[in-house]
Amino acid sequence: MAEELGTWPAEQATVLLEVLQTAGLNPDAKRTRDGVLVTVPEDESDEAHRQLVANMDAIARAARQPKAGGQRPASRRPRPVKGADNGEDRSQQQLGSERMMRAAKPLGLILLAVLVLGTVGRFMGPVVGILLVGALVYLIGKRAQQQGGDDGSDGRL
């Protein structure tokens, strides 16, 4: 049975494998979608964990070092890939349907208020309607505050 040491980015996995092999251990590496899965035989797992902890600084430095072979000239900028995360702010990338879903509740409440005002206004007069709208606005604002109204949006629909 093999003991997993976790999934690591390629640069860090390379350093980890070198450290483990230098310590006389027999690590195994398998590339996965998330990175490189590093395992050792179960009887070597305690020593592997000790080596991992002792060399964590070197492994962490491997993640910060620039890749040597894959650097491009400064004059050439990579083309943006359609559908990829191009480092833009998430709020700027939101789809229209996501924005509509965020605005659906307030729009529904406004529609409900208009319908109630139309019904109440005919029977009880405009003063009651105005009071009802004020109470509805207060409740909506209070609910937004309780749900953490500071969601990073600028308040626009």
C-alpha cells in the first residue's frame, strides 16, 4: 500500500522527489489534472514526512522561482484564449444571466409593491399606499444589510 504525500505543482513535485530520493526513499509520481500526485511505500511514510517537513523551505522556493525554459520575450504578449480566465476581475466577467439572477429578487419585490399599491390605492387611499411602500423599502434594506449587503457590488442593477 502506498502513502500519499499530496498533489503538488510540477516545480514543487520535482524538488520533493529529489529530496526523497536523496534520503534513500522510493517515491512515485503520477501526473493528474490537478498537478503531480506523490506517493511513497507505506513503510517509508514516516521518514518521507520528516524529509518533507525538513525541506519545506526549498519546496516552497521552487514555486516562486520563474520557469527557466518557458519564458517569452518581453516584446511578445500571449494572446488571450477564448473562454479562459484572463486575470480580469470576476465582476467584469459576469454573464448577463448572472447579473439578472442577482437582480431578480429586488425586481420581483418592486413588481409586488406596484401590484399591492395599485390594489390598496384604489380602496384605502394614497396615504396608506405611500406608507406601505416606505415599509417595504425599509424591510428590503434591512434584509440586504442582514445578508451582508457589502458583497462588493456597487449597488447598480
